[in-house]
Amino acid sequence: MSRGWAAAALRLAVLGLAAAIFLLPFVWMVSFSIKPADEIFTGRLDLLPSSFEGFLNYARALELRPLHRYLLNGVVVCAAILFFQILFAAPCAYALAKLRFRGRELVFGLVLFALLVPIQVTAIPIFLVFSTAGLLDSYFALVAPFTASAFAIFLFRQFYRTIPDDLIHAARIDGCSELSIVWRIIVPLTLPAATAFAIFSVVAHWNDLFWPLIVIRSPELNTPPLGVMAFRSGEAGDRYGELMAGAVIITAPLVAAFLLAQRKFIEGISLGAVKG
Amino acid sequence: MTGKPGGGRGWLAWLLIAPAVLGLVLFVLGPTIAVAVMSLTDWQLGAAEAAFVGLDNYAALPGDRVFRIALANTLVYGAIVTPVSVLLGLGLALLVEGAPAGRTFFRSAFFLPVVSTTVAMAVVWEFLLHPSMGPANLLLGTLGIAPQNFLGHAGTVLPTLAAIGIWENAGFNMVLFLAGLKSIPRELYQAAAVDGADRPWERFWTVTFPLLGPTLLFVVVIALLRSFKVFETVAAITQGGPRRASEVLLYTIYQEGFGFFRIGHASALTMVFLAGLLVLALVQIRLLDRRVHYR
């Protein structure tokens, strides 16, 4: 019995140490974000500042760059992407799962192919077309390439296949039109899959750097990661207290959402594993 | 065709799929074909004209120093991050699974780097590893080790970026392993105990490891895919330097395509990148097939 107890204690000790190492960058980030500049440059390792000057670094970070604007851009872009992804994917997935039509195999083949191809592959031609059409440097450029999500179609199709055909049949016999079947039966059943997909999509696009870096030039259109890049390379780059405060501001929304709904987040993000 | 659910409603089906299909053709299929075609030209943005050059862009790749460095660095990065983040993920999953308390806390602690904006955390890491002010070096100093410029030296920059990559990905792998562990029936452990395998590592080798095999392969392929796409930390911290020691494939594509506008060359690089993704995807599909056969 005492050996079991010792093993449990050892296990907790190892886990505690590992967790401390994983969390250390976060702890340091927060710690330096509330330290006055002179305490950062003296190079002491205390976690708490010896003279607490409040959240001055945060105020100054917001003065240096409009970080709230970047966060707002992130919200707008992620919401628009998610809205169109679900709007386009859900009907398509329903048709693929429940309707027979000529060309269905071909469409599903297209979905499987698109599942393989990330934005890094398609970026050059899309950039060239947007550039010729004068569409660069806009919300449209940030959102449009992601509106048709093969992953969403694939996921929703899997989900719709589990809905019994009899249920749909019964509704048809009761005189429901195909569209009211979709609206009254399918949409409510989509919610769990849509929630998981929403988390996957928002995390992916909130954090994406590659595509925004290519299409955005105007600072007022910066997404959160672009905002961090601008912050680092500008005059604020070696004002580390402000830089850490900025990093806290940019990472906080997703981290807070994760801490509030851990299980849903882990479900949603690990779902994306199929996509790689 | 008819008699099945939805038979004879072809027009409706096409109405439902039209927006998505249009989007996929415009933003995925079309551009992919365009990249393949452009990789056969010598087009540079701003040049008066472009010519069809066949496979010249590809033939030039083996002799292209930057491409060779980028490919080698990407492979080295993957060769470090994949095994370490997978084994660490497995270890953490086993520890968390059997933790007597605080399971939710530990799982969240290890998963936190996955949800944190990579670019922001890259900037944090850059400061933490700062040669004179960074707390990492101050900590080393207390152990009597001279400060290191981890991200500023050609010899250490790639392993350091790989370490950040491990920190970012281990929690993701852990979660996949936790799902795999949950699907192992409890009775098998009891059966193993009856057969005399009652020490933890005996249980691991006789039950856990064989049953976790398919999950393990799956996680390895996903980790390879993710490491193959490394970009954020390089773009945010090192820009491929110093002296191209952290040049990776996606960063080279980004620079050639959107910095120097050598469209033909960048398109050929993109096709190489796509080929890598395809190979890994084929392996993944074979593994998924096999996993189905087990059941």
C-alpha cells in the first residue's frame, strides 16, 4: 500500500515539474509585463516587481500600437470566415451525404483533394489575381480564400451520414419540403459538429500569419499576429515590458476562451488532426 | 438512381453544392493547377514577358544553394521535433491518464501552448532567450554557465527553434494519445494482471503499447506534417538567419514568391512542398485504412 502511495507521489512530482516547465514562458511573459523598465534591465529573476507600477506597460503598449484594433480585426475576420464556411459547407455536406445526383463522386473527389491543399500552395496565384483585380489589402482578401472549407464539408458529411434516412423520409411523407427538412431537422442536428468546427476554424485563422502577411499592407488592417510582428519590428521592439504586455493582450482572448471551455477546445482542435 | 432518398432531386442537390464547389474550384483547384503551370515558366513579376521553359525550374533546384539549405533545415527541424514531441506527448499522456489528482489542470497546462498565438509566443521566447537580459540566460548564469546567444548563432538557432516547436506540439500529441488510451478496454489490464504482468512497465509493453500502435503511427505522420509547415517562428524571430541557418522551405517560398516575385521559381518550390504533403497524406490514408481493418 505504501508503495502505491510513493508511486502516486512520484507521478505527481514529475507532472508538476513538467507543467512548471511548460508554463514558465507564460509566467515570465506576465511577470515581465508588469515590471518597470529599470527592473528588466538589471537582470534579476524575481517573478514579482519590487516596485509595482500597476499596468503601465499595458497602457503604453496600447499607446504604441492600436492592439485593440488588431483584436477587433481578428474577431471580424474569424467571424466572417466561419460564417461563410458553415453557410457554404453545410448544404453541400447534406447533399453529399443524403442526396443521389449525377457527379456526386466527382464533387466528393474535389473535396478530398482540397483537404490536402493548404493556403501555402495556392497563395501565389490567388495573390496575383487579387493584385490584378485591386483586391489586396482588404478584409475581402483576408476572408475570401477560406470561405469554401473542404474540411468543414468533410466533417459535416460524416456527421449527416449518421442521421437515419427514415427520419428524413418521414418528414417528406408529412409534406415537408427539402428546404424545410434542412432547416427544421438538419440544422439543429448540425450544432455539435458546428461547435467543434468553429473552435478549430477560429483558432486556426486567429493564429494564421502566412496569408495576412502576404495580402495586408495597411497597419489598420493588421490581424493579431501581424500586430505582433509590427510591434516587434517597430520602435517598441526593445521595450521589453511593453512587448510582453502586448503579447499578453494578443494571446489573452484565445487562452481565456480555452480555459473557460477546455473540453470543447481540445475536441475541436484535435479534430483538425485529420487535416494535419 | 431513383427510388433512393432524394432520387430525382438532382437540381436541388446542385443548388446546395454550388456555392461550395464554386469556392473550391476558384480558391483550391484552380490555383493549384495555376501553380503547376507557372512552375513551367520563367515568369518574374514585372518582367516584360514570360517563356515556357519546361522542367528547367525543377532541374535548377538541386544546384540551388538556398533551396538545398532550406530543404535540409526543414528535414532536420522535422527530425528533431517529430520524435521528441511524439515521445514527450506519449509520456505526458501516460502520466496524466494515471494521475491521482489534477488531471484537468495538467492536461490544460500542456495544451496551453497549442492555443496560444504562435507569433506572440515566438516574440516572448525571443526575449526569454535574449543573450544578456533574457531570464533563460540569467538562470544559466546562476549555474555558472556563460550566456548563450541561442537564436543568434548559426550552430544553435535551428535546435532552439526546434525546442520551441516541441513545446508547441507536445500537448497536441498528448491529447491524441489520451484519446487512444481511452479506447483501450480496462479488462485487458485485469487480464494482463492475472497473467502476472502487474508492474507498470510490464503492463505498458504487454497491453498499452501494442494497442496504441496505430495511434502512434498516426500521431507520427501528423507531427511530421505539422513540422513540415514550420513558418511562424522563423518569420517572426530569425527571418531565416543567421546566415540562412534557419532558412526553411515555407520561408523560402514566401521570400521568393512575395519578396522577389520570382513566380516561376517559387511555383516550382511550391510544387516540391505539395509533393511532400502528398506523400505524407498517402501514408496517412494507408494508416487510416489499416486502423479500420483492425476493428
